[in-house]
Amino acid sequence: MYIGRDLSQLTMVPLSQWEINELLYFHDTFSQLAAYLSAEGASLHVKVIRELESRGPVGGDSGAWDHASKPIYD
């Protein structure tokens, strides 16, 4: 379960000030709802993707027996 600021709070904050877990969570959510997003929602999703790309690789390794290969944002 996601614990953090909701989207109504985050829309008042520049994407550069979002935490990585917030970006990852909402990117995943937007990806799952892509077919249902309005133009405004799709535009925000693109901005989230660009912010994630600008921050560079997330995670940094391929995982092992004791940790996941991708960050857990939940």
C-alpha cells in the first residue's frame, strides 16, 4: 500500500521536488490507467516519465537473493 502524499497535494509541488517513491508509484498507476487518462492526465504522466529519466537509473543493480532488482516504492 502506498503511503505518501496524494496526487492533489503533489500537483501543487514541482516535479523536481517529488520523492522518487512518489514518481515511481504514480508512473506505475498512470501506466495501468493509460487507456482511461484524460489529456491532462496523459500530459502529467509524460512529465513524470521525463522527471524519472532526468534523475538517472533507479536501483542500480540486478538484484540478488536478499533484495529486489527494482526499488519498492510501496
